[in-house]
Amino acid sequence: MKKLVYFLAFIFCVAKLFSQQTPAKKQLGIHSIVGATAHVGDGTIIENSVLIFENGKIKVIGAEGSITPAGEIINAKGKHVYPGFIAPNTTLGLVEIDAVRASDDESEIGTFNPHIRSVIAYNTESKVVESMRPNGVLIAQITPRGGRISGTSSIVQLDAWNWEDAVLKMDDGVHINWPSIYKRGHWWSGEDPGIKPNDKYNEAVTKLKEYVLQAKASVEGNNQRNLPHLALKGVFEGDKALYIHINSEKAILDAIQFIKVFKIKRPVLVDADQAYKVAAQLKANNIPVLLERVHSTPDFDDSDYDLPYKHAKLLMDAGVTVAIQNAGDMERANVRNLPFQAGTVVAHGMSKEQALQLITLNAAKILGIDDQVGTLAIGKDATLFISKGDALDMRTNQLEKAFIQGRDISLETHQTALWKRYSKKYTEKK
């Protein structure tokens, strides 16, 4: 009997060690956050604010004195309240350990896969996903990779039992990887390993256009059998966005022409490291940008050394709607640094409230979820957090509480457990 008890205790400890935090229960009653500096997300700041939320929705927000708090009072005097940060274009929950093939679901075999839906592979039990929340990243766009057309993304909140519970917006858009006008030589084939023009660029663009043209004809002909073509129906009708992952000035200009020819209603450029060169055309055609990772180096020799830091401001000054994303090396773990990338933009000319919009309101607008999240506004989800200090500064981004749809979520993760463990290492007597 003792052996059985010990075995069960061992299983319980192992489960506690490797399982994710249990999702928070549905909000009960009314909650009021009182005294905080509220950063609304649209550029507005409310000092000594009162924010009341009930049934997962924001009911009231305004200055203290003009509003009577109700329900459970959360004293946030001297602290800050922010809308939950939004991480576009990420593979969070699709890969847990790169070296373990069974945990890698970010891409599928094939070139044209618009029908592949990333959300059904999203792992809510991911330890990487839960580590986003202590920095205020509470919403993410789960995006597939690979091929010419990678598939369809969906938008989730980061505290759920399963992918069905997590979804904020199902199948929000299709992702295209635009052909590159450059290529790197393969030394093993006897080629110069340097970067050179891609002599197959035009051929690749033609093949992409032909596929989209066939899909458009298939949709207009009401062909219900071709599932890949049918997956593009929402793009042609404007229900889904078309995210075009692209780089270089010429490629962007070609993509703008592609958008016009196929009458794409909701185009979005992703990465777009030379978007500043064609900002006027992007503004004229109302094309928003999910900009390259801020914490990166320029891709071209003739680019300013600080271009990734100031690129967002250049586009915003030109009137382009812009948000930032974090795709690249170690992208899943680095998503937690999204607010600090916005903070870096502040150091290069943008105001703090404008930089905040890059990961709140602007991101919500581009993803088509600004009716639910992105700002602290009446009727929107109570997806927000309280920080001791400036959430865009890694030194003062210290969350005390976070709520997703009004639910008081846990901020404990594998990292916080290790911090608590090792913080005592040199304080305890030997």
C-alpha cells in the first residue's frame, strides 16, 4: 500500500512540474481597478483612473472622482493599467522543442496550402506560451510557415484548456510568402556563396499569380471540391486578410500591383524591411504593415544602421498603419520581449503612447479584432493587466495582475518557479 501511495505522490509531483497553469475560472461579480494610470492604447492617458469590468467586459472607464467603484476593489494607486499586448505572426504553440520533430507543427509539405489551418495544431499546454503572460503578452496570431502559401492563421488568447476555448478569431487570414528577388549561392553546388539576383523571381511570381487566378475562377464557379481553392474564398470576398510576407522595394511594388489586379480587399504586408521606401504607395493603397523585428540588424548594406529601430516611426509619420511582430530566430521564446521592442522604438523618436499602439490598437486593427481588444474601452473584452511601472521598459515591467476576458489569470510559469528557487541560493546559510 505504501508503494502505491509513494507512486501516486510521484506522479502528482511530476504532473505539477510539467503541466501548464490551470486556466482561470470565469469572472464572477464586478471588479474595479482604482487609482492606476490607465494607458488606453489609442494615445490617451487617464491619471488616477477607475476601470470597472463585469462578465468579462469593460463597463466603465474614467477619472477617479467622477466614477463610483463597485464590487471587488483592486487598489492600483501609483501603478499602471494597460490593454493586453498582441503578438501578430507568431508560431507560439506550434513548436515546443525544435529538436523534437513530434512537437513541431509549424509547416506542412507542399507549396500551395491555403487550406492548412494552424489553430487545430495550437498547443494550449505549451510552457513557452504561458511564459508570455508575465510580460503582458495576452493575445497572439498563430501563423503557419513554409511553402509559397503557408496556410491560414487564427487569433487566440493565451489562457485556455484547448484551442477551441482559446480562439478569439478563427481563420483570420491566409499567408503568402512572396518570392525573393535575391538568392544566396549554394557553395556545395560550386556557386558563389554571396547574395545575388534571383534569376527565377519572375517565374515564381508568375506561378503564384496563376494559382491565385485558378483559385478565383474556382471560387466564382462555385467548385466545392477543391478545398485549397475554396480556402481563398474569404480573401477574395474580404472576410479574410491576405498577409504577404515580403522584402525589398521592387517586390513590394510588384505585390501592390498584384493586390490591385486581384482586387484584394484586406491586404497586409509582413516583415517588409524596405517599406519606408514605398510608404507613399502603401498609404495611397491603404495597405498596413506588420513590420520586421525591431531587435535586428539591417538586411541591406546601404540601409541605415538603426533602420529597424526607427522604421515604425518612418511609416507612421507617412500615415501608414503599422504594428510590430517578432518572426525570426528563436521567435517563440522572444515573443515575450515584444513590449521591449516597442520600448526601443521610443528611444528612436516615437512617443511612448504611439509605441504602445504598435502592440495594442494598431495590431488589433490590422488583425481585425479591434472591436474586441486593443484598447481599454467600454464594451471591449477585459483583457488587460496591472504593472508596477512602465510596461515598455524591461526594468519596470512587473505585472501584479492580469485578466483575460475578465478572468484573473495566473502569472506563474516555469521561469518564475526557477527564479523563486534560485533567488534563495545565496541567502540561505549553509
